[in-house]
Amino acid sequence: MDATPALVLITDEVAHHDPMPETLALLRVLAERELPDLDQRMLQALGDPPSEEEAAALDDEAELARAWTHAYGWLIAMPVPVKDAWAAANACVEGRWGQASPTGYLWPEPSVMRVPPRAAVGTEELAALDPLDAAQRVAAWTPTGGFAGATRYDAGRELQEVVAKDPQRWLSQPQTPILEALSDATYAERYLNALADHADQLHDNLPAILDAVEFAENKLTTAPAPGEHDDAS
């Protein structure tokens, strides 16, 4: 059986694409048949491998060359001579990413960058205000609608954090005016959740809390701000 069409196909795949399960399977079949042209075709498709000295000189913080990471995905199914030629570079990649997947390209573990919470009103500003004034401040805050800008979800989160830190301060005032000032079911839910987290400490305030819950359920609704999507989920 003429293997030329398969050799042409796999050479193009190795030269221009990352491995997929079906192309790795084809490469394994061709390697098992020990076709005389396969080693040279694969070396040409991957390009010139770096020397051992170049690989050893790679700094731990340096970015891996694209040619190295491309070869890495294919080498798991390559004939031995090709693996040997790329062994030094592949060891560098495996040192960071682990062994390549036998069924296709193994991407490295994603990097995670800690991003501080988006600030809407700000917890410090809310904590400095009287509870009723703080509720009015949250309700009056308007999202900018900008990319990655704070939303009402962030304003609600800030409200919940402030209330949770000192629930008695908020319960020292009539609850219905606070919920009327919040004027939004999303904010009311955040407010009541903060109180619920301390329910075991708030027995004396239970009637006021129940009245507040009833008011929120009957009077408040939620509507998205213009240009804003709900990202609470």
C-alpha cells in the first residue's frame, strides 16, 4: 500500500498544526511501519532543534520558544531519532508542563492572577455613613457600564460586607426605611443575607427582621440598569 498520501498529510499537519487525537494516531501507525522517509520528513516539519547548550542556557523565567512547545505536543508519537534530536528542548518543556498528552496537545496549567474586587461605592465610605444614609448611597450609585467596571452586584457585595461587620448598628434603626432607601430587591437580598448570617445573635430583633423581609418581598423588584448585565451568577 502506497503510504505517500499519508506521509504528505502528516508532514503538513506537523509543520502547521498542533496534534489532535486522529493525527497522533496516524503518526503512530506510520512510525510503526518504519517508513524510510518518515524521520527526515518529521525533522524538516518541526524545524531545526536547539542544541543541548541552548536548552541548558534557558532561564527558568524565560518564555518557552513556540517551536519547542509545538514539537513537545508531537514528540510523544515521533520515531526515536526525532525524539532524540529534540530531547534537550523537550526536557525543558516537560519540566514546566509535565508530559504531553498521548491524545493531543497538553496545554500548561493556567496562570491565575489575583484581581482585587471591583469597587463600586467602597466599603470604607459606606461604613462611615449612618445606616440610612449608606442605604441611600448604595441605591444612588450608578454603574458606568465600562468594560470590567463595577456593577450593582459589586455595590450589593459591599453593602453585605459592611452590614455583616456590625449588624447591631444597622438593626438599631427601623428596618423598613432602610429597605425603602435601598429600593432594589438585589440590594435588599444582600442586606438580609448579612443579617441572616448572624441570626443566632439577633433574637431580640427578629420581629423587625421579619417585617423587613415581608416588605422586601412585597414592595421591591429588580430591573437591570441600562447597559448592565446581571453577573451575580
